[in-house]
Amino acid sequence: MSTYVQEETWDREKMRDLQWERLKTTIERVYENVPFYRTAFQEAQIEPESIQSLEDLQRLPFTQKHHLREHYPFDLIATPIEEVVRFHGSSGTSGKPTVVAYTQQDIDHWADIVARCIYMAGGRPGDILHNAYGYGLFTGGLGLHYGSERLGCATVPISGGNTSRQITLIQDFKPRVICATPSYLLNIGETMKEMAIDPTTTSLKYAILGAEPWSEEMRDYIEQLFDIKALDIYGLSEIIGPGVAMECPEGQDGLHIAEDHFLVEVIDPETLQPVAEGEDGELVFTSLTKEALPIIRYRTGDIASITREQCVCGRTTTKMSRVKGRIDDMLIIRGVNVFPSEIERYVLQMEALSSHYQIHLSKKGVMDHAVLHVEVSESFFDSIPGQDLKHPLAQDLVKDIQHTLKEQALVTMDVQLNAPNTIPRSEGKAKRIVDQRKASVAQT
Ligand code: DLL
């Protein structure tokens, strides 16, 4: 069996034994070295020795993003700073990024984990891999880069943006694998079409897509656009970056969690109690091998479910469902909860629409008001007299969309049609929500 699959097919007892050994070490490490954890454990009246099993983990307090911000930049680091070899971070609304740190061993583990992901997707040593995730503080670029080199792929570190140059390199270097956010790969494919290049004729066979929520309908669309297999990769900087979980092409229904490095729980975000297997809740991860920034029970804010049923690919690791969205991005429209990716499904099903949309939020009195801004397709636009989106034919389309959303997603929302190519294209994580609520409150 390939070294890239071994741990993923262990029987569950063996995996649990390893997890338990590693959890004990992690708990000792944070208690000894990170005042934040020591205080949190003491406040909860928990001694490290009283954690006697994997299940006991549930007695420990959660860690949240605000804890990382409050300890900016280095106060959660569990090693002397001299042992840190890399920082990454994610941009925060407050302007200061959330800082994460890695020792050389952390970087090595991460490279192994991502190499396993690329292998799982279908990448093999000797392949050319085009890496269009952004390089920099964001973990996407360098995370996939090190994994790709570890697997032995010839790695093209193109980063995000400069789409016409991406297309030239795809045509000239003939990569077999591409890594990007789904929204950016969509942008690359559509730009190819505008340049009269047929995206199905490229050398690409597999796409490793993640860093943002995307729907099954978006997968179908991208797979047809390029004639490739599109696979989901999940991760977050606080846990390590990309590679926390990866989808296999055999099953294509859920992502295998790298359980030898990360312990997963799913909780009800209101009650903070565990939910049953198969039920949606908030993903919570505990790192099992990290040295520089070990993390205990990190509340990701991401909504998904898990299953321990064995996958058709033969892997035995716990699988998580596709992430529906972040709790913060959940819209409550007239009492109905909905994630942008659920709206995306219906947009992609309608031929008169392109795949580009945004949801604009504002306040009407005390209520949130949501408007779906969506581009019509070129062919629909051309069929409207005077290309006038106020024309009754276009207004019929608006009613159609509203009807579909009401019937199928149970949401009632305003819809505004946009001309083709007017919604900003993504070069990384797509901006699906334009939140004008603060501005609209100030105006009223
Ligand atoms: O986005 C790491 C990453 C890079 C993952 C490249 C996959 C590929 P952050 O910038 O810290 O890290 O953002 C993490 O992005 O909590 C999710 O809300 C979202 N996210 C990441 N992967 C997926 C996915 C990277 N496959 C946040 N599906 C996470 C849905 C995802 N959401």
C-alpha cells in the first residue's frame, strides 16, 4: 500500500490509541507552556492528569477566534520563538491578522498531510501541479506548495490573479492537477472561453478546490466546464491550513479528516453539546501533533456533519460533509435560516442566469433585508429587447427566480438582475455577501 494511504486505512481502534497518546502529549504541552490554557483549565478546575480518555476531552473549555486575537501576536505559542520557522495568518475585520506559527516539524507534518490530500485526489509523483492559491500570509499557496513538492510533483507556484498568464501556463506547461478556490477556477474557465479557448481541451484531470463554501451544482458546473474531477479540500489556518480534510474521487461525498493529526467534534453552536453522527453542527478541532500552536477544541464556526461509515475508497477515517457555510454568514431572512451556498444551487440551475451572484444585506427598520444580485447569461441578455433588464421579459425572470427560491429554499427575497460581467470576479475567496447593514442604519 502506498505510504500516502497507510494511516487512512487503519482500523479505528488503532487510530484511537494513537489519538489518545497524542492528545495526552498535547494537553501536557499546552498546560506547561501556554498561560492562556493553564488559566482556562484551572478556571474549569481541570488538571491535565484528570483527562483519562478521548471522551474526557469534552470537559475542556473551547478555544475561539477572539482568543487568538486577544493574544496577538505570539502569546499562544507553545515553543520558544527561536523554534518557529514560519508564520501565517488570516485577515481579520479589525485589521490585525490572526497569527499562526509553525516549527520545522509542524511544516514537515503539514507537507505530509497535504501530499496525502493531493495523492487522494489523484495526483502522483511526476505530475505537474498548477497552484493558483494565493501565496503569502494565507495558508493556501504555501500549504499546497509544500505538499505538492513532498509528493514529488513539479509545482508551478503561480499564486492567484493575472488570469491570462495562468491560462498561458496551463496551455504551455500542461499540468495534470490544478489547485484554486472554486470561484477562481470558474473565473479561469470563463476567461478561457472569452479568449476562444475550449477549457475541456486542457491537460487538466483533477482540481483541488477549497477555502470557501461551494455547492454540488458548482462542482457539476466546473467538472463540465473543464471535463475534470473537482474535489473538495478543507482547512483553516488556526488548525494548520489546507489539508485538515480531503475528498476522494471514488466517493465524492464527504471529506476524509486527517485524524492522526486532528480530532474532530461536532457541537450544537447554541447549547455547545455534541450532536448525533450525521447531524449538522459546528465543527470543533483539537490538534494532536502541533508544536508551535497546539490548539484545544477550536470552534471553527463552520457548519457540517460527520460520519464514521467506511467509504467506498477503503479509507476508514471519519468523513465530514461539505461545509454548508460559516455561522457568521448564515442569513436569517424573515425567520428562515439560509446559507449563500444554498442560494447558489438555485442560481446555477437556471439557464437564464450566469454563475455569478452576490447577496446584499441592508437594514429596513429593525429587520435585515437581503437582495440577490445575479447576472443574467449572455444568451438571455441578447434575447431581451434593447437589453433592458426592466423589460417585462426580464421581470418575468425575476418572478421565476423568486418563485424557485420560495418553493425550494423557503426564502422570500428581492432579486436584482445584473448585465453580464458586472459582478466582480474572484481571484481568491469570492465575496458572496455585501453587508451594508451598518451603513443603512446610519442613514435611517
Ligand atoms: O482557507 C485554508 C485553505 C486553503 C483551505 C486552501 C482549503 C484550500 P483560512 O483562510 O484560515 O484558511 O479560512 C478558513 O475557510 O473556516 C471555512 O469557513 C472556509 N473553508 C476552507 N475550506 C473550505 C471548504 C483556508 N472546502 C475558512 N469548503 C474555514 C467550505 C471552506 N469552506
